Amino acid sequence: MFMKKKTIVLSGIAFVITAALVAKAIIFTVPKSPEFIELSQTQVSAQPTYQSGCETFPASAPLDRNGELSVLVWNIYKQQNEGWKKALIELSNKTDLVLLQEASLTPELKEFVVNKRYSAELVRAFDVFDTSAGVLSLAKEQALRVCAHTAVEPWLRLPKSALLSEYPLSNGQELMVINIHAINFTIGTEDYQQQIASLSKEVSRHSGPMIIAGDFNTWSEARLATLRKQVEELDMKEVIFSPDERMRFMTGLVLDHIFYRGLDIKEARSIKSHASDHNPLQAIFSLKKQ
């Protein structure tokens, strides 16, 4: 009788696992290598065409405005909450650089990009049915170079994404920007550390100003320590917000951050919003004179 019950239980577990894998295969599509799409060159109704790895673009105008650079960082929760579009329009007003995480490439989001005339790149972490999702970087000027990165969640086997972008500045320097959505579901920090370290290695040769921002999923002290160790090695500082309404995990730790170097911070705030499960981060930087 015991063996029979055990067999039934194991069969049930196997059925659930198989059903979950089948459902994942039907619902999700995961690219074999990191891919991105240049949205500013795509009409709202056009089928997206993805490019692999990195791409270099012709020189463009400086990203800053008279030596100042305004930045918005926001996990937009795949635009699932009401009011996301109105909030995004208001928050991005006169903003030079918008870094979104959990962006879902819906017709409404495409329309926002086209109407705002942003230069924009979305990293394809995965598709839910036929809609791609990942980090999305938008800027008022075209990047000089972009590189897509992904790191697979060890449990869910779905990638988290990051985008590296380089922009010209009016003082003759080039700004390196990393828009990241960090790995979430792990027991230890090994996979988390590998994702952060891989990106840090990628930008280690860049000697100019840099911004690293996004949803780092720093819900534990160990994760936060891992992150801070990496950014300290890059000689970066953390932005302090006032007011600070950033989303906090049950541990009391915030998940979203902005780190910077080679720039001066003028002001930064994080205000409450019901348009996502994360609150947006806004910062204004000034360039250093050369």
C-alpha cells in the first residue's frame, strides 16, 4: 500500500512538472542568443526584426542639454496597471534618457516610442506568445553603440536582460549606460554575481562617465553586498533620493538603484505611482568640465 501511494505521488509530481514544461514551451519563446530591436526605425504595426549582439550607429548629437542630463528609471511591470501610459508620458517629459525594465512590446508602447520620437532599443529577454519583453532604453539622441545581454534565471529558466549603450556628450566624452533587470529567483548569490560581474567586465575598459541603473532585485543583504562590491570596483557612487519612495521588499531593502561616475548629481527623487508595482526613479546630472 505504501509503495502504491508513493508511486501515485511521484506520478503526480511528474505530471505537474511535465505540464509546467509544456505550458512554458507554448507560452514562452526564448531566443538562443541576446537580441535587440531598434524601435525608432519601426512603425507601430510593423513586425519587429531583431539583431544579435552589438551594433554601432553613426555619430549623433550630444545626449545632454547644455551640460545637464535628466534620467528616468522605472520597472513598468509589463504595462499591466492602469494609467501606465499617462504616467510614462508625464514622467518622461523633458527627459533625456529613459531606462525601463519589464517593458512589454505592445502596440501601445510602440506608439509611445514613435510619438515621442525617441531613439529606442529593446532587449528581447523572451516572448510571451508573440509579444517580446525585456529592458528598454529610450533616448532623445541615437546611441553610438549598443550591446544586448541576457542571463538565465536558474529556476525559471527565463532570461533577465540588460542593455549597454554609449552616447556622446557635449563636453567631448562618451557616456556608458547599463540598463539592467537582474536575476531574481536564486538561493545563493552565485548566478546573481556572475550576471553583475559579466556586465562589469564588459564596461571595465571604459574610462569615461557611466550610469548603471535598473531593477537589481537586491532583496537580501548578500545580494546588496555583491552589487556594491562590483560598482565600487568601477569607482561608482550611488544616487541618494529625496523623497525616497522606492519599492521595498519585505526585508526592507530597496530593489531599484542608480549608480554613477564622472558626473555630478544635482537632484534625485522617487515618487509614488500606482501605474506599476515599482515606483519611478528620477535624477538630474550635470557634466564635469573638461
